[in-house]
Amino acid sequence: MKGEFLTAINMLSTEKGVSPEIVVEALESALVSAYKRNFNDTTLNVSAQIDPSTGEPRVFIEKTVVEEPSEPHEIGVAEARAIKSDVEPGECVLEDVTPKSFGRIAAQTAKQHIVQKLREAERKRVYDEFSERVGEIVHGLVQRIEQRTVILELGKTEAVMPPSEQVPTERYFPGQRLRVYLVEVHETHKGPQLLVSRAHKMMIKRLFEQEVPEIFTGTVEIKAIAREPGARSKVAVFAHQEGIDPVGSCVGMRGVRIQNIVNELSGEKIDVIPWDADPATFVASALSPAQVQRVEIDEPEKTAI
């Protein structure tokens, strides 16, 4: 029995992606639910344990030791000491109330409860895993497209990329592998909902961090990003260390670094410009390749002519 029981626990654990302890906890919770449903002990403090050596279920009721019991949750001193020899009045003991053939009864009534508990544990695992990865680039496989919304498969869960988060010039199809930016994870009645994007400007920053070591280490900082998805992006960079060319670091030898990012974004043009603390100089750089003759800054209005 022990071997079969452990095998079943491990199979469920692997299938649902949760620890064996959570599976056992779900089974014990289901046993409590089954006992209360079948024996109408809804008010008592019922607990269940599964014997790890045999897989046999046991059900216990916590009872208070008193001299003369008058309530269902009370037990006499003599009966209590048969369970625990040194118990004193006022203390609590666990009385074994496992009915005969309880395994069969529990199996019939507890299946749905177990499935529900495991589903909840699986949802919590997914939520915990992906909530820590919000703001990162993740790899997904296009599963299907429903009314222009792309559904991606991320491991054992699904992510949604609505039309507003898609690049207008890109075309998506089932089976396509994509790198996407994880925007947010939130709980719904159907489980965790993952929102991903290809159009988010922060995807540009994450791609630069992957391709440019100086940005990843913080030697070069991306100060600002402006993006028209599918058309053009402008990235303002600044070097924190003298002697480093921030624009040259991002472009790379013969443009290899910037070309990798352009290829990932299906040919979207990317301009890397030097950031400057002087607004007039910065605005003039940002408008390249246009030749700017003069920039007039209106500080109170935060505008430029």
C-alpha cells in the first residue's frame, strides 16, 4: 500500500506542478470535508491525517477533558487517559473517530474537494512564479488568436496579448515563438491572468539590457524612451563613466548590437541619441535626423519651439 500511495501522490504532484506536501494537505482537507458531510459533525473541531507508511486515512476530533462531559466536544478523564495517559482536566486530546470503511466513503465524496484544492494550489504557484517576473521579457508560443487577441502559452499557463499591446506591422500565427514583455499579473475567478505586450516601450529597454553589457551593468543608463510601435523608437542614453561613448556602446561594432534589437522588433527603426541635461541641446538631438537651427525653451510651460 505504501508504494502505491506514494506513487499516486508523486504522480499528482508532478502533474499539477505542486509539492507532494500540498497534495497530502489537500487529501487531508478533503477527508475532513467528507467526514463532516457524511456524519453531520459540522460544529466539532475535526482534523484528518494520512498514515505515510500505509496510506490509511484517520479522522480525529479535538475534545476538552472534563470531569463530567455534557457536550459533544467534551470527554471524560478516564476515556481521555486511555488516549493520553498523563492528560489533565482542561487540556485537549484528539479522539480517533475514523468510521469503518471510511476510505471508500471518502473516495466517493472527496474527489471534487481534492480537485478544487489542487487547482487552487496550482493557481497560487502560477501567480507567485509570474508576479515575480513582471517587467521582464518572457518566451511564449502562440496558441490561438481569438478576435484579434493573441493567446500565448507560457509553460503550463496562458497569457493574453490584446490588440492594443500588439505591433501594428507584425502578423501573428499559431505555433509562432515570441519574446514578449510581461506587463502585469492579476487574479481572476478563472485563475491568474497574464497580460503581455510587444508594443510596450519597456520592451525596448529590456532588449537593450540583453544586448548591451554596459546598460546591464549600469555604466550606460537609458534616460528616456519614446516609441511608435512598428515605426520608430528613440532611446536617450547617458554614460556614468568618462571615456565611454554611450551611443557607440548601444550601436555596437558595425551596428551588430542595434541590429539584433531591430531584427527582434521586425525592422522597427531605432534611433539612439545622447541625453543632455540642457533641454535645448537634448531636444535638438532628439529631432535627428532633422537639422535643427534653433531651439527655444519655455520653462514654465515645459514646451519647446
